[in-house]
Amino acid sequence: MELREIVERGFEGKAVVDNSKITLGDIADGWLNCKRKLGLKYERSPAKELTNGERLRIYNARKVKENVLDIIEKGTESLGGRFQKVSADLFPQADYDLLSLLSALIELDGTRYGVCIFTVREGAFRYIDGPKDTHQLMAEMVLYLAGGELDYVVVYYADREGENGVSDPFLVSRNDQRAKSALGLLEEITSNPGSTSLPTAEISLKYKPLKNGDNSVEIVAWQCERCDYYEVSCPGAIYSKYLGLGVLGKDVAGEGKFKPDKLKEKVEEEHVEMLSRLIEDALTRDRLRVLSWVCEVFFGIEVQDAGKADS
Ligand code: SF4
């Protein structure tokens, strides 16, 4: 019995997640992915307990970040630059937990950078070609909160397993308008408490082209699958029993309509209508995304993404 407790006891105090403060990561996640999640964090709603594996991952990630920070310190100083670790009192005007994101400030050739280090799985490392959406937004918020004290944020990714080392540096510049909108979401939530009235995450669709030009449709709710509140404090965008069911119907070519051919066999009668509506909504949004992408890439016209228009 005592042997079994060794690992549990050893973890104590080592991979603790401080849920008492809203982080910039929570705000970015709320603005880009799920407003309700931010509301639940603000209300300190019950969440899933971390598993042994998740705690080890957090612990390892922190160690890797510390090591990369040492490397950046040495590299910056040997190039004649200045390096400073970020401390709690550096940005007294910010109420948010900046320390969980911003690791250091460096100055090189007269340019001032904030340094953010993220860790990723080995398998995900090779797909990195720039900051992820949430990381880009977090960096923009850092620049906004720094109020002119920083010229750029530089984002590095480190392979948690170590094999691939550290990524190229990715520079993020100011986008105060986006940063202010995202920070405004927290103000909106704190002045109107009640997370259940906030919208849930959106479901996404997985298509596979069929020979006749139609697309088979599967539903995915990756935000919920990774969310600590899923089925503890929130039912999610879709019930977990309906995840991983495979093909549920077709997006019929030319008609722009979802045809639920397998849906009825796979879900309970009372949920068929609700799920059909969810998929039909998601199809409409996805089509707008494709359209805005075509406008931007081929015609240089910026179209507001309907999925984010009310964020
Ligand atoms: S379970 Fe899904 S909808 Fe609910 S808070 Fe989490 S991500 Fe949002």
C-alpha cells in the first residue's frame, strides 16, 4: 500500500495548476474557441482531476521550458544582448497571470522582445510553421499590456521529448485592436456572471469526398474532448456518447443540405432533430470559411469570419 503511494506523494506540489487566476491563455481560448469555458473558469466551477499522465506532462513541460530559457539567456548574452527573467512585479498594471506565459525579456541590437516558450509533442513539432492561433493572440495581449515597453514577442516551440530541439523564433507584432477585443470578453463575463448563458464551443465537421461529388460528414468536438469541464460542469457542444460515431450523413452536392442517412441508426430518436440542426449550422459556417479563404487568397479581399463575428 505504501509503495503505491510513492508516486502520488512525489507529485505533491510539483505539477500544481493554479486555477485561482485567469491566464491570458484562458482568455485567448475563450475568445477563439469557447466563451463558456472562460465563464466556468471565472466562476471556479468543478473540473476534472488531472490524471497521473497529465501531471507528468505538465511537470516535464515546465522543466523543458526552464532548460530552453537557460539556453536563450546564454545565447542572448553571448551575442551582446540583455536578458531578464520576468518577475511578478514587472507589469503591475496587469491583473492577469502573465508569468504563466511570458518567460523573459531580451534586448538585442536595440530591439526589445518578450519571450514566450511553448512545448509540443514530438509528433506535432514538424507541423509548426508559425505561432498557433491561441499563442499568437496571447502574444498580442502581452504586447498590448506591456503598453509600448516591448517591440515584439518572440515565440519558441520546444519538443517535449527533446529530439527535435527548439523551433525557429516566430515574431509577433502588435495588434491592439484584437488584443483589446479579447480582453474585453473577460470584462463582459465578469460584469454579467452566469456561465450557462454563454455560448458553448462549436462542433466541427470532417468531410470525405464521395464518388458522386457528395461529402460524407462526421462530427468532431475537439474543444470539448480536451476540456476539463466536459461533463463535469458543462454538457458540452455535443454529448460524449455521440463522439466517434463515424459517418452520420451526407453533405449533398449542389443542394447545400445535410442528409442524415446514418444519423437515425446511431443516435436516440429524441436527439436526431437537435443533431441535424447542429450539423446544418456547422455546414453553413464552414462554407463561409471556405468562401472567405478564397476571397482573401485569390482576390485579396478580407471577409469577416461569420463564426467569429460576434466574439
Ligand atoms: S465542454 Fe465544450 S462547450 Fe463546455 S466549456 Fe468545455 S469546451 Fe466549452
